[in-house]
Amino acid sequence: MTEPTLFFVDCADAQGGHRMGCWQWGNAHSANLVLCVHGLTRQGRDFDVLAQAIVARAGGDVRVVCPDVVGRGESDWLVDPQGYQVPLYAADMLALLAQLQADRAIAQFDYVGTSMGGLIGLVLAGNATLALPAPIRRLVINDVGPTIDAAALQRIGLYLGNVGRFATLQEAADAMWTISQSFGPHTPDEWLALSRAMVVPASRRTADGAAKRAGDATDAPFVLHYDPAIAVPFQAITPEAAAQGEAALWSLYDAIQAETLLTRGAQSDLLSHDTALAMTQRGPKARLVEFAGVGHAPTFVKPDQVAAVTSFLFD
């Protein structure tokens, strides 16, 4: 299987609901599920290499599902941009899990989350009141923790919401590389593959209906795939709100029962080494793997990064 299948999940919100697009690899009838959730400005095709490796390691007996979180990729854009926050994202994952459970009962459930996806994972794994179809067995948190470095948030804020205008895919890939070099070394082919799902025809900013705000529609062939309005709640975060969120995230982390792997770019500016060490000493006492020459965040394209995850899930 060299390409995933795309399906959609209906999710609730106060404005009448939205659809979340999801990419599925492996056996749609398997009772073994691995859910992979991407970072803030990314999308589900980021996990193509890892998903195929998981399927191969499982001998095909696994469903690997990689959603495009709302506002990204094939998913709808929200009418109210204040919804672009972790609580709604976690609710959408519950809707996805309910649909997957209805399709085929989930016997084994593992979760991989990069950055924002890792925070969503903390909510799912650390809140015992949530009605998961099966408890999370193994949890991979990629380069994020309850304490997030403020300087990294400032860096992200400099480009978040700027979807750009690009004449070609290569031009878009080159522009993204200028703000993504912390991902670590990638060959030109690896980076182009990661970039392909990151752009859409500019016409899609007006062609998908009112849910896709298109105030600055352009004649350029390509723009980045996500709703610029995901920046609205991000830029409204106050120091007080950040402190409250940090305390809540530590509380969730301390309640996690799943066996946990924490992966970190050794040069990450978002997850400090001190926070990573604290995560190995409290809560689920995560196993820590750091990747040299990488910042925020490992992409799970390189063989050593893929092997760290697959070994954790299957050994």
C-alpha cells in the first residue's frame, strides 16, 4: 500500500459542525489502531513514512489513522476561529474514535502525537473521564511537554498565519525550509515529499464555501494548506493563561497510565532538556530518546527516528 485512503468524520461545534479529513493506512478491518496526530501548521500526510513502517512491522494487521486536524489539509475551516484550540481538537479525536469503533471494535489503541498532537494526546491519555473505546496502551509524545519555552512560541508566532503565495511546489518547499530548518537534516527529495501535502491550489481558498474564509484570495497557483485564522487564539495567549494551561497539562501528564515514549530533538527550543527530564521522573515516567542535530520537531522520516517509534510500539 503506497497511498493512504481518505475518509471524513462529522464533528460538532457551536456553529453547526465541521468535517475532519483522515488518512488511513493498513487494514481498515484491524482491531489494532495507531492514531498519529500532527503539529500546529502541519497535516496528516506528515506521517506517511512512519505509517508505512508501522504497517510493515505489524505484518499488515493494523489501522494507522492520521487526521488533518480541523483547519488543516482536507478538513473544514471553522466559522469561529476561537475554536482552534486543544479542547475542540480533542473532542474531534473522540468523534473519530467513535466512528472507528463503530466500523470495527478497537482492541488495542496506541497514539503518536507531534507537538500540538502531543498536547492533544495528553488530554486523551490523562483524562480518565473521557469515554475512549479502549485505553491508550502506548503513547508517543514528540517534542512537547507541559512546560513550553516562551521563546519558541514567539518564534512560531512570527510565521503562523502567513500562508504565502507560491508559483510552484518547489518555491513553497524552499520557503517552508527557511522556517523549518530546526526539523533537522533532510535530503531535497525528503523535504519535497514532506512539502507536497502542505500546499493547495489558491482557488481552494474560495472554492470550498463559506467555511473557508478567503478575504485575500490570490491568483498565485499555491498557498499553504491551513486556515490563517488558526493564529487568532494562539496570538491571544496571555502569560496568565499560559501559566494556567501549564498547570493543567502537568496534572494531565501525571495522570497518564499508558507506557510513554518521549522523543525530542536535542536542539529543541520548544521542549527543554530540563522539562524532558522531569517527564521521565513523574507521571508515566516516560522513556526519553533524543535525536542529535535536530530541533523542533523530529519528522519521523529518518530511519533512526522511525525505528525509535516502531521499536517502542512493537517490542
